[in-house]
Amino acid sequence: MTNLGDLEIFARVVSTGSMSAAGRTLGFSPAVISKRIKRLEDRLGTRLLQRTTRQISLTEAGQGFYDRVLGILTGIEEAEAYASGRSSQAQGVLRISAPTSFGRMHIAPHLTGFMKDHLDLKLHIVLTDDFTDIVADGFDMAVRIGELTDSSLVARKLAPVRRLLCASPDYIARNGAPTEIGDLARHFCLPAHNNDNWKLEGPEGSLVWHPEGPLVTNSSEIVRAAVIAGAGIALRSTWDIGPELRSGQLVQVLPQWEGSKNLTLSAVYPSRQFLPAKVRLFIDYLATLYGPVPYWEQ
């Protein structure tokens, strides 16, 4: 088994950018640091670092190894904190995956308050509309919008997700408003994510509608901009278009029909007995911030 000290030395070399800097912080000479790194590479059978006279950089294998080593070292730090009674303090690096638009609109503006309360924590946030494998990709947690199907993850609901059919007043003035669900066949519909079907609930129960229109895109933000500009009818979440509905830039159509109520805003994390304080505290922060009636619904 690899010596834990070698992992710490490797991580410190990467974070400081040089063996001499890592040696100064750890109390070792550059020669000792170099020897320990070589021993680690020999044990693994692969080169982790590319060394030149001016800089040190990670190889592809080194990058993957470094991402996982950080998780190991952080876990040890948190275990020590838990055993010593410091488990209420968020420390280390918290790696989060979140949806692009939601992260920009409803996570980023609220980070300052959390960071002020946890000065020893560094946030690493990746915004993506893909459902990442948080374990394989090295994330501590993810914020997700959708129907949760991965039973290997623990999920905590942060807020309900309400989706409405909407259009701009200009579009309605030019094309008229649909009065029943079948009327959508005569309108320009703006599906998100490459013609995804709309799962709707209304007076006739649940149905799946295949929206047809002039725009196909994998970008939710393009659809948002298009519906505001009057290009058609879209199914959008209230967290996404709340200000436009309040200002009158968008109006709800077919109010008797809404998106499936099976969608939720959730925090997910790997199932394990010891939940790191940094994950628990951030999830608690989001749950308090949003809640059963989130601010975008008020």
C-alpha cells in the first residue's frame, strides 16, 4: 500500500508548483521530496509529473491521481475533525456539480454568505447540464433538477420544481393563444435539449407531448432567450422565468396544464455513513435558502 506521507508530498508539490516550495512547507529538502515522488511513481508504474528546469506539470495519469488523492486527504482531515469534535467546521475543498442556468441564477449570487461563514473552505463548482457521475468525476455532491433514478446516491430535496407553458405577449398577439392542449400542434413550440418531450399534467391526467418547432438546440438558455423574444411557446421552470412572468415579458398559456410534478431540485451525494461536514453544511444552507416555497415563487 502506498505510504500516506507520499500522497501528502505529491499533493503539496502539485499545489505549490515546485519541489522546493513543497519542501519548505513540509520541512524536507528538495532532494528528499524528489526521492519520495520517484518512489511513488515507481510503485504505481507510471509517471505522475512532467519535470522541466522551470516548472512541474501533471501528466494525464497524474491529474486523475491528484484528483483522487485530494479526496483521500480531505476525508482523513474530516475524520480527524469529527473525532476531535470539530465536525461542525467546513474545511478543505468542496467539489460541486450544478446545472448551468440554475447555478448562474440561484447558486452563484448566494455564495458570498456561505463563504464568509466558512473561511477555511474552498469551493470548486462546475456548471454543466450533463448528469455527471459524481463518484467517478471526483465531486463531493451535485445539485440536480429532474427525476432521480440513481439508487446508489443519497438525495435530499431542496425545493419543488414547477414548470409552466409560456409565451411572449407579442407571440400571442401574432398567433393567438391556445385554448386546449391539442392547439399546440398549430403553434411554434420550443423544446429544450434536442426535442425532448414535454411531460404534462392537467385536467385529462398525464400525457407526453412531442413539441414541434423551428428551433432545435441543446442549450436551455437559447430556448429561454427565444421564448422571451417571441419565437414560440416553451415549457419553462418558474425559477428560470419568474422575473419575466412578473414583469409581463412572458405570460402563461394553457394554465390548466403544467409540467410533471415528479421533477425536484435535489442535492445528491454518495451513500456513506460519514457525511463530511462541508457537504452537510452546504446542503443545509441551500435547503434553508430555497425551502418548500422558494423565493422565486413568491
